Amino acid sequence: MLQPLLNSTTTPLLKQVARFAERRQEVLAGNIANIDTPGYRMRDLPVAEFQQALAAAVARQRSRPISPGEAPLTLHSPGSPGTPMNLVDELFPDSLFQASEPRSQPGITFQDANNRSVESQFLQMTQNQLLQQFAAEVLRQQYDQLQMAISERP
Amino acid sequence: MLRTLDISASGLVAQRLRMDTIAGNIAHSHTTMNEQGEPSPFQRRLVVLEAAANRHGRGTGVQASVEVDTQSLPRRIHDPGHPHADKQGYVSYPNINVITEFVNAVEATRAYEANLSTMRVTRDMIDSTFRLLG
């Protein structure tokens, strides 16, 4: 019902960023859990591809801006065609959330065929955490602003 | 997100099992009699780690199981006065190298801490998601 309000500006993009970061955390946690498993290869999500999809989605949002004031508040059922949510979400296929073993592995392979690198894993985990907290915090502020506009109270 | 905590927990369990096994090996580094009261050296235990079977494309946990090392030969030391000495006067001691065990213990401790740190990061992320609810 409030699709134009909830899907305007960067909200759907931030949702995808948070979703990606949370899924990536799962993969990185699996890497740490298997840090001593012989033959295990470090996995990761396709970060570069996700960034490209994000850039494409930002460009699309910019080219046809939907501000909450312009779009009429109509009774859309969620997921009906033509809502902005679908236009953004289709840029993020499930393949962006599938972990794989990167072809070019930077680390050294140890004698047990594991290419562990605790430092790089924790570096990526920290960056990922900052990304997720950024997305969650901006989302929260956007919802707060909506709430403020609805209740007409600061 | 809660699955992520499960994965880190599987790492904690595996590393704790390694520490338990190492403690047992060190405690039995000079044990020359088995539970049945026969003169037989303690067999070294080792933990085998493997990646848990998982749906493709997701993070995966770790599975640990304890195996008995039956390959390594006992250390034979000439000590005819020992009650567990054989006819030639040799006592069979377990083939446990305490230094190896300690090195493994340090590794297990660090891996345990790495899993704990991961859990802390995951918890912070869950916290920030839940704050969206206001």
C-alpha cells in the first residue's frame, strides 16, 4: 500500500546491501570455522559483481527518480508489476548471493591443501560489518523520518 | 543471520574437542596399561575435521570426530624392573610427543578465539538489524 513511500530514494538499495552483507558474513564465518579443515578452500560471494549491480541500480534510480511526493499513493499489492521495488530487485539475481571459491586465490596453500588466511578473512569481515551497519543505520534514519512525517512530531 | 551463529558454534565445538583430545593425550603420555588391566600402551587420539555437508553456495560449518591413531608404533624403552616390561625387558610407552601436542593446543586455542570473534561480529550485525524495529 505504501510502496511508493517505502521504495523511493535509496531504501530498496540499502535493503539489498544489508542482505548481501548478512549473507557474506555467513560465508566468512564458515571460512573461520573451517580454518583447520584439510582440503577446505576459502569461499566468498561475488563482491565485484554485487558492486556493479549496485552501481547499475543507483544509475537507474537516478535516471527515473521517484520522490514520494510525485508518485500517487495507490493500493498496490506488494510485488505487483510496475512497482519500483521490482525494478530494483531484478538487478540483484540470486547468483549474487551464492558463495563460490574464487578462481584467483591470493593466499598460499598449506600442506593440508587449505589456503587459510586469518588476517584477510578478518579484514573482509570488518569491512563487511561496517557496510552492514552503515546500511542498517541509514535505513533506520529513513524509517525514523517517515515515522516523523506520519506522526507530525519530531 | 542466526545460521551464521550456528556455523561459528560448530567451529567452537570442533576446537574444544581438539583441546579435550590433546589434554587426554598429554595425561596418558606415559600410560602403559589399558582399561582391561593388560600391559598395552595408550593409543594416541586425534581429531579429524571436515567441512559439513551443506546446500551449495552457503556458508558451511565444520564437523569433528575423534579417531584412534593405530599406525604409530610405541616407544620401546629397556626397563626390566618395570611391572609392564615384556620378556625382553622392554616397556612399550605411547608414541605421544608432548611438544607436538602443545603446538596443536596453541593452534586450537587461537582457532577457538577466531570463532569467538566471528560470533561477536555477527552479534553486532544482528543488533544493528534489530534496531531497525525501533
